[in-house]
Amino acid sequence: MNRLYALILFSIIAITAFGQDKEVAIREMKRDIKYLASDKLKGRETGTPGARLAAEHIALRYSEIGLKPKGDNDTYFQGFSRKPQRNPHASEEENTQLDTSKAIFGKNVIGYIDNGAATTIVVGAHYDHLGYGGEGSLHAGEDAIHNGADDNASGVAAILQIAELVKNRYKNNNYLIMAFSGEEKGLWGSNFFTKNPTIPIESVNYMINLDMVGRMKDNKLAINGVGTSPVWNEALEKAVPPIITINTTESGVGPSDHTSFYLKDIPVLHFFTGQHEDYHKPSDDIEKINYQGIATVVDIIVSIIKELDDDGELAFTKTKDETSDTPRFKVTLGVMPDYMFDGKGMRIDGVTEGKPASNAGIKAGDIVIKMGGVEVIDMMSYMKGLSKFEKGDKTKVTINRDGKEKTFKVTF
């Protein structure tokens, strides 16, 4: 298929989802992300006034769209409290520094479209972030506001548009639109909801999670959880336009809120436009958001919902828990993996200053092919290689840079 035809087909798909209001939708997403990622909210850390302001903004948007409250006491909010525990985003060293003595209060924001159906689709995204940094931050300088435009104001803006597009359409399911609190703390909000659901949990047909969908590059999109139902691959084949390249994984387990639903035997999909050098840093700001890319993700998700509307309850499939085989490691190379890379080795998308890779001269774009005595062919072998080292150890890391192999001495 030539590129011109692909672009025309993609335009037709976009019009199908957005009608003549796509530019309006993009303006709304810009407005939502600009507010959620503003300094006024001070990074939306769970339990802070900034997170409360974010929750109130989302609730107001639900009301504007016409969603019914489905939280506590006929409100949009479902409150919970937790004491800090291990964070899947943080390192071993950071986890040992947690203050587990004080409870933190969070609130999920839940809206509902009631079509009188027997089953409900959950469309969710977390709205919290890292505040001024601290635990989970990859920023090496002084404390600064981590606005989290991509992580995850982008996902929240997307679920609001999905709510607009499915309302009064595709009525064979109800829709629960959820903005989760406490994801950055360890999936607190989604975990709490699945154990304290405001609708019967057995009525949930499937769950779609949007986490970091604001930085699409080169028309590439990662979709995780495709092994959790036998229908996903065929549905994606029909819904994803030819111009988009997707990278899929089977497992329903990962470091985001879809995991909580998968563990309740619910089919899940997680949409993600890729890692970048601004991840968990103050530089994750609105100027770098690809709004057309978010619109593309919304198009695809609405197309999936449309495709499956008359399919009834989806079959659930257990997947191999890929994280259960993930080795524990005590050190970090200080790099951002390119999760879209499907070649041999582990391609580096970003390098953190002051960390072992940066100190050794390794750069973004390098492909790690060997670490010590371990040949690196993919992400898993890279992690296995990393697990063999402790702080203070030295090793050699071989990379492919522009087709040429180079070896660097690394000190962890």
C-alpha cells in the first residue's frame, strides 16, 4: 500500500471517529493538558492540594460531557487512604527510603454512561504525578515541579474525548470513565477500585488504560495486554490504520493501572506512545505534546469499541506474567529504553546525566548488544545482564552506534 493511500485511509478513519469536530477536540485536549500540567497544580502529587484541583477539574469536565457521578455518595469522587509501599517505578534504593508511617489520602474520579446494558467498559487513565520530584524522579538537580504533561495529563485528556465520542453511540455496553489517583505511588487508586467497585466488578467487560499517550513519534504506538483476550489481535488489525506501526506485548501485567483489572480476570489493553528523555523530569511539559498523536490514539480506541460493540462479553485469557521472570537488580545504567525498538539489542532513547551510562560516554540512540558476559538481544536479556551487578562493580558494555560496535567501561 503506498503512503498516499494510507494517509487518505487514515483521514477517513479519523473523520469516522471525530466527525467535523476533530479540531474542537484538539482544542479541548490542549485546554485540559494546559491546566493539569500547569505550575498551579504543582505536579499533582497524590494527597496534595494540586491533586485535589486536578480531581475537581476532571469532575467538572465529566459534568460538562454529561457523565453521571459513580463515586461515593452520589459524587464523582471515590476516596481512599494508603500508607506508602514499594513503588514499581522506583529503584531499590528509593524504596528503602519510603516513609511508611503516614497515610496519604487520594481520590479516584469516576463518571458513568448508563446504557442499561449488562456489561460495562472501563476507560481509564491516572491523573497524579510526582509533585516536586523526590521518589521516582529522574531529575538530577534541585527540586522542581514535575508537571507531567505526557505522564499523564495526556491520558486524562484522551479519556475525556473518548467519553464524548462514545456517549449516545455504541450502546451495547455501559461506560465507566475513570481518572485514577495514586498510580505513581504503586497503582493505589485502581487497586482500591477493583477491591471496592462502585459497579459490580463481574459486569466489567474489558478495561482500556491510557498512560503516556502524548508523545507519538514516527507514527509508532505500543499496545500492551493483547494476550488477555482472543479478540484483541483481530480487533486491532481492523482498528489500527496502516500508517501506524504498533508494537504489542501479550502480558496483562505492567507498571500501570490496567494490571489491577487484569488481576480480576478482566481483558485489558494499555496504550502508550513511548518513553522519552523527559520521563519523570520537570521537562515533561506541554510544549512537547503531540496533540494529533493523542487524537490518533483516541481514533483507534473508539474504532475498537465500535468493532466490538455487538460482540457481547469478551473471553478472558490468562497470560504469562512477564514481570514474574524479570530479575531483581540493585544497580541502574541510567538510561531510558526505547520500547518501540524491535531489532536486536536494547536501544537507548535517553541517558540520565551523572549516571553510569552518561559517565562512560554512552549516548541516546546507542543499541546495547553486550553487558559483561551477557549477550543482549532484547529487553529481558538486558535486565538479566543488569541483575548480575552490584553497586561499585565495573564491567564493559558493548553498543552498536551507527552500525559500528563500540565498547565502554562502566562503573555502577
